[in-house]
Amino acid sequence: MGGTFPIPVDHSMEALPADSRLRQIYPEDLYPNGNYVQLPHGRVRYWVFGPEDGTKVVLIHGISTPGITWREIGPYLADKGLRVLVYDLYGKGYSEAPHVTFDATLFVVQLSLLLQYIRWDAAHIVGFSMGGGVAAAFASSVPHLVAGKVVFMSSAGLITRFHTPNPVDTRVPIQGYKELRDLQSSNLPGYKRSLQSCFQDGPIRGLEAAFDGVARVAAGPTKQPLKVLIIHGTDDDIVSYEEAEKIKARVPQAELVTVEGAAHDLVVKDGHWQIVAESLEKFLK
């Protein structure tokens, strides 16, 4: 059975009026040097910033909050001399929502083609929440694109049980972004569909083989085992702390940084994001 070509897509925030509330909360120019690239599954918004000769790092956001996730940590890393790539996953923010299954492979292909487009041979990979699942799938399936280091932050990928039948509908993963999530739901026709597919088919669960792969693949030009960092808050009620322990069990070489008292919003919460950012800087440089 043949597929449809080109793949149909639903519009992103790019199509909304510039003065819309959604674009005021999450401006297109939140980070410097932003651009779009047309890829087979739709247009993708990305930003590359920090010194051109800096160590390259990709920041992958989670299931519902797009690239604004990194509003504190991205500029911090750039200021410390890293070359940072932030982008919106398909179906969120300024990236279009293709009419396909939102599984790990879709997101691996998205990032692979984006790196090719910006002419990065390899980079260190940081994934937050569902983005951690993307990072594991990416590092295990295309290790030649990984410069040698991977970070799993509040990472999903191995979740087997949820607190509610569908947390997508009831809880906001990052506190403070409820309006952003609700406006995406009402303004972007593909957003809810992408959330539902990510929840059912996406890199939230079932990635045992990916994390096992991370433990044994050789990456980068020198073909060395990956260096791995896990960062997780003790009070995370979206992706519980035991998920960090499950990842650590599958990736024995990983270093685990525990952020005491931190919830799932440790990427943006004052007092917590600084601990995360300093840990990242130390590990990546």
C-alpha cells in the first residue's frame, strides 16, 4: 500500500497572526538566529546560537511544551561558550504537525535531517522528559551523529505506569505553561493529535532497546563509549524519580545528578534550573 506524498501537515504557530496571544507568550524570535527548514514531514523551526567555534549541543524538549522549555538553560549554555541548537519537535510550537504516527523514529529522522541541513557532523545531545526518549533513540540508532555525550533530564522512555489514564489531558508537565498548552490545543489543529500519538506511540515508553544501545554504542570520531549524565528531581510527579534509577540500571556508566526537592519544572524554576545548567556546563565542556 503506497503512502501519500507529500505527507499532509497541519499548520504550526508560524501561520498565526503575529499579535496572537500564543505568539506573544512564545515569540518566534525568543532565541537569536532562528530559521525554518522544509523537511519531508513538514517545516521545522530551529535556532542556533552561541559562539560558532563552541562545543555543539542539541536541546530536545518534551511532549507538550516546545522550545521555550530552554529559555533559561539555552542562553546560559551559549553564554558559557557552547554552540546551542534548539528546535521544535513536530506538532509543537513553530514546527508543523504531519499526519503520521508520532513515534521515536519520526523524531530521530527529524533531528538527523536538521543536523544535516545546518551542517553539523555531530553534537552532544540533551533530552528533557519525552526528549530524553528521543535522545536515547537517536544515540542508539545514529551514533555517528553523537559527539560523545548524552544527557537524560527528567527523562521518559521507560515509563510503564501513569498516575492518570492520560496525563496529557489533565496535568501540565511544566508548571507555568498551562496557557501555552491550552492555546496550542485551541489554535493548532495538529497539536492534540500529536500529543495523543506521542502518548500512545511516542518515545515515552518501550525504549528499553534504545537505552541498552546507549550503554554499548561507540560514538563520535574516536568511537568511544558514550559518556552519559542523568539529571532528575526527587519531587517529580510527572516522570517520577524511579525512572532515573531505571535508566541508570540500563546505562551503568551514567552519572546521576539528583536535584533535591525539584519537580518536573526544574528546567525553568528559579533555584533549580541553575543547578541543572551548571551540571550541564560541567559535563558538556
